[in-house]
Amino acid sequence: MKPNTNQPHVDLTEDENYRESYANSVQIRVNVWDFMLMFGTMHQTEPESVEIRNFQGVYLSPQQAKALLGVLQQNIGQYENAFGEINLDPNAAQAGAVQ
């Protein structure tokens, strides 16, 4: 039996509650059942102080989180091929958090 290689037709629509926001901070919490992505905006209020205002939490299943990882890797690769390498702040990498 030959596997079905036809992809379903997907219609994208926006729910009445759909909103777009800008985030320059993403924190991830993980447990056995899901991943939670908390999106926020980071504001440097003083040279030694940063404030993060979280505005949205999104839960993903582990499978959906892994699928998101693959899509992000593919799109970042395409972005870097078109515009050059994305460099991260070395201090943020040492802290172990993406803010």
C-alpha cells in the first residue's frame, strides 16, 4: 500500500480575538505535559536593572514545540542566507536565558 502524500488544504483565518504584539523577551517553562512560552517586553529602567512585562503565555505540546523548533531553524537559516548571520549578545548566552 502506497502512503498518502497529498497534503490537506489549509485555510488560515483570524479569530475575532486575534492580536499581534511585539516581544523582545521570551521565557520558557517546561513540564512533563507541555511547554509554556511567556512573551513580554524588556525595558532597561536603570544601568543595573531590567524590567520584563509579560503579556502573553502560550502552551504547546512537546510535539508542537519540536515542530516549532524545526520551522524556526529553517526560517532562521533562510533569513541568514539572505541577510547575513544573526549574532547574539555573548552576555545573554552566558546567563542561559533568552530575554
